[in-house]
Amino acid sequence: MKENKEQILVSRLLQKEEAAWKELFGVYSGGLSYVCSRYIINKEDVHDVLQNSFIQMFRSIDSFEYRGSGSLKAWITRIVVTESLKHIKKNPDFKKVSEDFEIADEQNDEDPNLEEISQPTIMMMIRSLPDGYRTVFNLYVFEKKSHKEIAEMLGIAENSSASQFHRAKAMLAQKIKEYKMSKTAHYE
């Protein structure tokens, strides 16, 4: 059975081949930077976390187990998320989640209509959420973690994770509504 490009790259990484590490960085750094920037706002911090992530990849490549196409990407993405969370937890303000955002009593639990809103605009809205909300939202939506898993990862109560997700979703829905209203007003 012929090895695919990913398997060959993994073999070269396991041999600690410098060119393979440069290739890994070249191929995946853009996407990993995007993942990291979902959690961390400051560009210098994103750079630092990515650098720490690549160091962690280098140190732990021997523990990597190839499980088919895409497994390398999944493994390195998991490392970036873990390193991002470590960075966030170092921030003393992380657990101080803003409670000044009021959720309307007649809260509509339907997902907002995202038509006519570009992905970069939606990501900008997500990045503008408070740290706690943004972190829980990203872990729940993008990493498909349960509130129990999120609570364990962040050292918070499970109901706090659910509450922060609910508030993040409501805040995001409000941002989308305001964005659409501003677009409509702009064209009138």
C-alpha cells in the first residue's frame, strides 16, 4: 500500500528532519494561526502561542499515532487549542466574566440567519466577545466539546460553561442583528 503525503511527512517528522518541520510549518501555520486567533485576540500573543505549539509538537511527535488522512492536522490543531487555553488561563481576568450583558426575557433560541454575512465578519464578531464567552463558544461550536468537558478544561462549573455559552450566543445574535440593521440603514 502506497503512503500518502501526510504519512511521508509524519515519517520525516519522526526522524526530526529539519526540512520536514519547515514544511509542516509552511503548510499548516496559516490555518493554525486562524484557530489560535479564535481564542486569543492580541497578535503578539497569537505568535507566542503558535511558537509554543510548534515546540510542543516537536517534543511530543513520538507520541503521535497516524490514524488515517487528516489525523496529523487534527493532532496539531488539538495542540494549538490546548496551548491557547493555557495562555488564556494565565490571564488573571479570565474567570471574571462580564455580567453586564442583559439577555432579553423573550430570548429567541433560534440560530440567527447568517445569510449575507461573510465568514470574516462573523469571525470578527466572535473575536469581539468577552474572553470567557469566546472561549466557551469556540470550544462548544468549533471543537465540539460538551459543557462537562469545557468545565474540566477551564476549571469552571459545568453550569457556568452552559451559561457563558448561552450568553455568548445571545450576544452574537445581538451583534448580527445590529450588523444587519446597519447594512439595511446604509442602503436606504
